Amino acid sequence: MYRAPVEEIAFTLKQVVGLEKGIGEGRFGDLSSDLVDAVLQEAGRFATDEVAPLGLAGDRQGARFKDGSVTMPDGWRDLYHRWIEGGWNGLSGPVDFGGQGLPVMLGIATMEMWNSGSVAFGLGPTLTQGAVEALDKHGSDELKAVYLEKLVSGEWMGTMNLTEPQAGSDLAALRARAVPVGDGTYRIFGQKIFITYGEHDFTDNIVHLVLARLPDAPAGTRGISLFLVPKFIPDADGKRGRRNDAFCHSIEHKLGIHASPTCTMIYGDGRADGEPGAIGWLVGEENRGLACMFTMMNNARLAVGIEGVAIAEAAYQKALAYANERRQGKAPGYTGEGMSPIAAHPDVKRNLLTMKALTQAARAIAYSCAHALDMAHSSEGTEATFWQERANLLTPIAKAFSTDIGVEAASIGVQIHGGMGFIEETGAAVLYRDARIAPIYEGTNGIQAIDLVTRKLPQSGGEHVHAYIAELKADAEALRNSNLPGLGRTADRLDAALADLEGATRFLQKALADGKMAEALSGATPYLRLFGLASGGAYLARGAVAGRDVARVSLARFFAENLIAECAALRDRVENGAESLEAATAALAS
Amino acid sequence: MYRAPVEEIAFTLKQVVGLEKGIGEGRFGDLSSDLVDAVLQEAGRFATDEVAPLGLAGDRQGARFKDGSVTMPDGWRDLYHRWIEGGWNGLSGPVDFGGQGLPVMLGIATMEMWNSGSVAFGLGPTLTQGAVEALDKHGSDELKAVYLEKLVSGEWMGTMNLTEPQAGSDLAALRARAVPVGDGTYRIFGQKIFITYGEHDFTDNIVHLVLARLPDAPAGTRGISLFLVPKFIPDADGKRGRRNDAFCHSIEHKLGIHASPTCTMIYGDGRADGEPGAIGWLVGEENRGLACMFTMMNNARLAVGIEGVAIAEAAYQKALAYANERRQGKAPGYTGEGMSPIAAHPDVKRNLLTMKALTQAARAIAYSCAHALDMAHSSEGTEATFWQERANLLTPIAKAFSTDIGVEAASIGVQIHGGMGFIEETGAAVLYRDARIAPIYEGTNGIQAIDLVTRKLPQSGGEHVHAYIAELKADAEALRNSNLPGLGRTADRLDAALADLEGATRFLQKALADGKMAEALSGATPYLRLFGLASGGAYLARGAVAGRDVARVSLARFFAENLIAECAALRDRVENGAESLEAATAALAS
């Protein structure tokens, strides 16, 4: 059973990504290191004792749909209410609306824990948080007054409605319509699919944020507006009032996250009393909906990245516990009684260490992205720009690298369990199933790679990314100068990986500058992987230098000597793979 | 929907692994190239039109257990009977007992097709075939007379009973007991788990092959004997007679292959009439059961490898069809109307080509292993030894590399489908679920890697593997000399990969010779992967030289320029990874 790794999380936040330094600089109000510990401890307790025990049963029972309503698994509604009563929903929410205004770092760290307990549970609040951010930043004062406090407390939950059958990665194809009523409201019509937590019984109202087109809006993405569409329209007192014409038509039968209802939503079908059309309110400006949506999507991308970290951590813990208990054969050098724990066999050890090292690397990247957001919020001018660019740079890596390693770790976790891993009751298989959605939603990992290459590498005239790589190089140098025992060739390997990252970066920047878009896009996915491995290795090195303990030093070394040699091959694919990729189109036609 | 790739399969058999040459040498009786085509065509039709359409529904319904009986999904019993009526069960079975005695190559190629249609369906006959081989090689004439014809025709099915709760990878811990009755039979007692097709309604008898210990047998693996235990004891006429004390206690609730019943079997619990104890007959000699079991396990390992190929092929086809149909965004250079098919986006193209190239590579390796078995059967003396060693060498690679890439391809397949891939009805998810068992059963892939390094590399004083690598090098050389257009750096890349394979091989052979077992075992898994990639690249090159078509040439190039650069990193892990792996044990304890 999952136990929240509170110490490791605190160490990563404070020593690796810079929370301690930020506190020292007084960036986070009266937040103290002790308060951080207290928050993480309590979140860890809740995730370990309350969320995790309901995760597997929730998967088995799943969310159930009947007559437009969704019933969540037994005990989940109570769990959610205990969770919001703990104040967790508003942890990093806006203070003006009842939030605690704590750093995003703490929000992300606690989110990791909920998701390790159950991704299906952690997902709902992630969506609500996105809605809070979009409203807080783009909503009118009237909308904020009615909705924000309830969304921050968690009394009501929020959703994001983007996808339609013909419009997934490409929102230009979106068709949902919004017709102005004349009183400041709009009537929304259309079908949305894959709407997470679009319907459920956790809360007595649900606040949908819906992308739709106004009449005569320009075609493409410049003609999309964002609307707030509540399930129940609040009355003058802000209480839930009459039923809006926004209904869940069905929920999907999915590979994983069975307890998270994935809804097809129908707006304006005339199922509610009165004239057809779901009543909605504009959020932000007309035809600027995509910009508003990106506010929530960027943070949602980091949140999805954390799902990858969370699953990898849960898979690692489960596999380690099994491997320490299960005995088969005799490992080389084993001198104990009877059979060895399988954890002593080199191949199993390699698998466990791979899981652990990738998890730590991905965690540091994701937390670092949260740190950059907090730094941006707590600074101004060029400093704020710098940190916002840092967050922009790290977001696609935090999303894609973490969720890819989430799938890998979950798969290795099943493997370590042997035949038992394939049995659903063991609980390793559910992680393998749940993990598979994260590389897909909130922009597939392929889209993340394109975003990284085409939008993030050009930041600040192409210089921003090199400033980041320079920081990572300083970590490698600090490790080299640390005189820590047991480092082996860690520093050399890290230097080589960072040189590969730098070389591949310059190659892609040149390809973009030369207008060779196909070449740049062909290398995007291997480049993102290279970025994740090289930066992850640097963060592990930073942790080793800060912690100076055998566990961190040896893990950084394992990562450097066993995992990041792949960087050279990845750079090669970035720089030399495009031509053969294009040429092999013929092989797909045969 | 899956369409059997009959042409590609025939090409691989004939041109890549040597079926055509073997026919020319008269090794396979009156088998002609045309007959091969006819067999593959008909198998392709059956797999495409009959097996595949029932696969997804079978997954959804699953095998159902009640009161000791298992009901298979709707239509599956009929499907099985149409399949055995087609003579498919005995395709490469012994002629003396009604089999067609065709090469293992054809058996494996057709098995690929059944498994692409449905692994859960293909699995049952795989087990029966293992039972046929064990009985044919080790059974007494009396046992053969009663059982072989029925097992070859498929009228009865067979099972393999090895695993017990405490004895999985390590059979030394096995506890099931066999007590001699005095009349030549034995009474078997014990519990076996994870017994595939241990109970079902396909056939009116099931023939279990069960490992158990005789009284006073030596401890460990030298005290294990093999017994044949029929569900119903045949009467004097060979018809099924009274119920034996061998019962299915329950079936597992699994991640995948839902329609394949995975049974807990209880022997000798007294549930049948008469004295407790399941009646069994010894197969082979007392205490030599493991040797008998290895006969069936080796071929079962190749068969499981084929499951990986089959799933990868099915996943590729499904993803390609979706990617050609689904339109989103505009790919670079796309000049068509509206949105591009997603297959035109470089990242999706990379994913599709990765699936296809890995599938072809794994197929060639697996077929090559089957070819070696056929060559061994059709030769004598040192030639037979040579080919048997070749089969021995390739078996762990065919099993582990193929099943690893099966999981990878199935995962990429889900990814290409985007959100739709996560919906069970789409049929991509079931492949991801089904694929996950193959790296586990018939010896985990970690065990395969250990087998490769510790048992196969030392064959013929360490020289056998180098003869094989020399053949692969000749393929690279032939490609270099082919003057085919569009090869890019294929030959250089292949040379480098094969040099890495050779270097890593010599490193491991030296480690073994020096008694550095932990070092050798630490590198086993990356070495197996290196072996699969480098040899797979050579087979693709061989196919390109033989086929001289753009599709094969460009695919070989894609593989060489995009996938096998990883070989250098793998060699590095083999040669330099062990120390940091051992040192990082500390990280698992923290």
C-alpha cells in the first residue's frame, strides 16, 4: 500500500528546486520551512490513510451512469468532502476568495500525493483548479463573486469542455455555438466529448467552462470564445437554482481511471425546462477563448505531469515491497537461508532502480516547473519574464517526460510482480491502466514536443533555454567539485548528456531559423526525451550534492551510468533522423 | 480490423529466414513454395474472417467460472471446432499421429495470425502443442497411443502445470506430490496456479501435464517428475471415462486475455468419486520431469514470442488505419484540403514507423528461430547440433525482445489513437492489456536474459554466437554492396550496432569465464535488447537486399538511422553499468 514519501518530497522542494531559498528571500509571505513540513505531513497522512485505501475499490466499482446522473464509487463522496474540509482544494487558491495562497509548489506536491493514492480521485480537483485559475484571471467581477469562493472551497467543482468528435488536438475545427440572448447571457449549443468529471455526485453544482463560437465569429482558433455554463443556474443569493440545459449523455468505458467519469456532454438539447439552449456567461473577451483556456491548460499540463510522477512513485513502492517479500532462486553472492528476495537479483534491482531514478528525475522537473511559476508570481519586470519563460519551457517536459515514465514505471512494476502483476487484485495492473491516459490528455505528448520545439526554444531570441542548460551544467560542475565518495563517472556522463542537449538544441533552433519545419518536428519527440533525461540527471546530481547521503549519491550515479547514455542516441535521432523518417513514408503505404 | 499480412509473412519466411532455400535443398519433403502460399493464404483468411471478429467481444465477455466449470465466450467453442476441422492444430504435428508434419516455420507463422486475431484464443492451442511435443518426445508408447492422436487433431486439449504459489521462476520450491499406486499409475496431490486453459468447454477432455515430486525424491529441481493427468480417465477404447480428481478451483480476474481461463487447479482433493488423488501416468523418467518440461517450454517460449509479434502487428494495423482516417491540423508541406490525416504529421509517422520496423525485426528473429528448429530436425550430426544451438540461442531473444516490443507497440498504438485509444470499444486498449502478460509467462524476460547470457553464450565454447554475428555482418556487407538507392547511412549504422553486439558479447563471455556472475547478470537485460536490435536491423537489411523495393529499403534505413543508435548505449550499460547498479542498492533501502 502507498505511503506518501513526505521526506523525499520535502527534500526535493526545499533543496533541489529552491523552495527553501525562496522562503529565505521572503517571497512567500510568512511561509516557513516548518509550515511546509506540517502541510506535507498532513497531506501525506490524508493521501496514505484516506485516499489510497479507496483507490483500488473505486477502480473496481467505477463511476456508474444512469438516466443522466453519475454515481461515484462507494465512499468517494464522503472522501471528497473530508478532503475539502481539510482545505486541500484551496491550498494554492486565491486568498480573496478563501484560498490559502500557498505556493504552487505545495499545490503540486500535495497533488502528487492525491494522485498516487488514486488518479481517478485526484483528477476532479485538478479540473476545478483549472477553472479557478481561468475565472480568477479572465472572469468578470460578477462571475467571480458568484462562483469563485465555492470553487475555491470545493463546494462546487469545475470542468473544461474543449474536445468535440472532430476537434481534438486541433481546436480550429470546433463547432459548438453560442448565441447572445441580449441580456448579457448566451445560449450554448453543441456536443462535447471526453469531459472529465462532467457529471458526478460529489457536489450539488458543477461549473462547466465551455469553448464555443459566436455567430459570425472568424473561422479557426481566432473565433473561439469561452463560456461559463453552470449545471444549475445560481439564484440571486448565489444558491443553486434551476436546472440548466447542460446534460451528461453517457460516460465512457475506459482502459483506466474507471472511477473518473468521462462524459459526453450535450448543451442546448432542450432537456431542461424552458427554451432550448444552455445559459452561459462569457469569460474574457469574445473570440479570445483560447487564450483563456491556455491559462488553465498550461497549469493542467503540469498537473497531468504530476500524475505521471504519482503513478511512477506508487508503482515503485508496490514493486519494491513485493520484491523484498517474494523469494525465488538465489541471487549471486546471496548467503542467507533458502531463496533470496527477488530484489537481490541484479535484473530486478535494475528494474527497481530504473523506476526510482526516473521517478525522482521527473519529480524534480515537475516541481521545478512549479517553482518557476511561484518565482514568476513573486517577482516583477524582467525577473518575472525570466521565470515565466522558465515555466513555459519546463511545462511540456513536465507533462510529457513524466507521463511517459509513468507508463514505463507502471509497466516495469507489473513485470516485477511476475504473474501476480497481471492479476487485477494485486493492484499493479490498475497503475498500468491508469498511467496510459496521461500521455494523451491535455495535449498528447507529441503535441508537447512540438510545443517545446516550436514555441519554447525560440523564447528570448533562443537564449532562454541556454541559460537553463548553463544552470544544469553548473550542477554537473558542482557535483564534480563535491569530492563525494562513490560518484564513479557521474560527472563525466552528465557533462556528455548536457553537451548532447545543448547540441540538439542548437540544431533545432537552426532548423527553425532556416524554416525547416518538417526537420524540426521530426526530432521533437526524441528531443523532449533527451531534455528530460539530461535535466533529470542534473537534478539528481543537485540532490546528491545537497543531501550528501549514500542513497542520493548512488542513485544519481546509477542514473548517469545506466540511463543517460541514451542521450547520445537521442541527439543522433534529432540531428540525423528526419531524412530517413520522411523517406520511409513509402513503408507505411505498402 | 486486422487483416493477416500474408505477403509479408511469406516474404519473411522465404527470403529472409531461409524457407525457400530449405525447400530447394529438399529438406521439407514435397513441400513447395506454392503450398506454403496456399497454407498461409488460407490461415490468413481464417484469422482475418473468423478469429479476429470474435476477439474483442471475447475480451468483453471473458471466460466465466461457475461450480468448477468454465464457459467460454459466445461463439468461441464453435470457432475452435471450425479451427481444428481446418487441420490447423496438427499443422506441424507428428505425421504418425495425424499431424501434417509441416515445418515449425509454418506452425509459427500461422500462430502469429491466430494471435493477431486474439491472443486469448491462440493461447489454448499453444499449450496443446507443447503437450504434444512433450508426449511425442518423452511419453511411453501406451500413453502416445491413447492421447497423441486426439491432442494432434485438437479433439482434446493439453495444459502445462508448473507454477505453485511459492514456486514460480524457481521450480526447485515445487511441492506437489505423486504417490505410486503400484499398478503403474500415480496419485497426484497439490495445488497449481496460473494454469492457462486449465478448464474450458472447448473439448470434452483436457490433458494436464503436471510437475510433482515422488516420495523420497531429491530436493530441488532434480527431484521433479512429469505426470500426465487427464480430466477424464480414458476407458479401454480410449473414450473419455470417469472423472479424475483434478478440478479447477477458480479462475483469475486479469488485466488482459480475459477470454483465456487462467485456472487454479486442485489435484487430489477428493472431489471425484473414489479414493482421493488424481490418477496420473509418468512421462519420461522419474526425477527427470524438468528435462521433459523444457522440451515443451522452449517451444512455448518461441510461441509466446510470436504473441508479441502478433500483437505488435495488430496494433500497427489498427493505428495506421486510424491515422490515415483521422484528420487534425496541417502537417508541414501538406497541400490538401482542410486538415491533414494525422499519419502525415512527422511525430505520428515516427510512431507508426517505429511500430512497423520493430514488428518486422521481431518477426524475422522469431521466424529465424523456427527455421533453426526445422534445420535441426532435417539434418544430422554436427549440422544438427549447429542448428539446435542456433535455435537455443535465438529462443530467449525471440521470446523477450518480441514481447517487449509487443508492449511498446501496443502502447504506441493507444497513443496514436489519442483519447479514442483509451476507450475500450476502440480495440487499441485490449492489445495494450493483452500484451502485458507475454513478457511475464514462460519465464519472465529477465529470466530469458539470464538464460541467454549464462547458457547460450557459452555454447560451443563460446564460438556459436560469434558464427551467428558473422552471418549478420555478412548481411550488412551485402547491403553495402547492393548499390540500392536510398540507403543513406544504413550500412554504417548496422556495422556499428553489430560491432557493439560483438563487443558486449565478448565482455560478457569474459565476465562468465572470470566467474564474475553478478557483473554478467547485471548486463543481461540490456544485452538481450542490444541483441534484438542489432540482429533485427540485419534481418531488415537482408529483406531490403532480397526485396529491393522502396518500402523495405526505406524501413531498413529508418530502423538503422532512428532506432539502433541505442545499441551503443546498451553496450555501455552492459560493460559499465554493473558497479553503479550494485552500489545503488543503498537507494532502495532509503
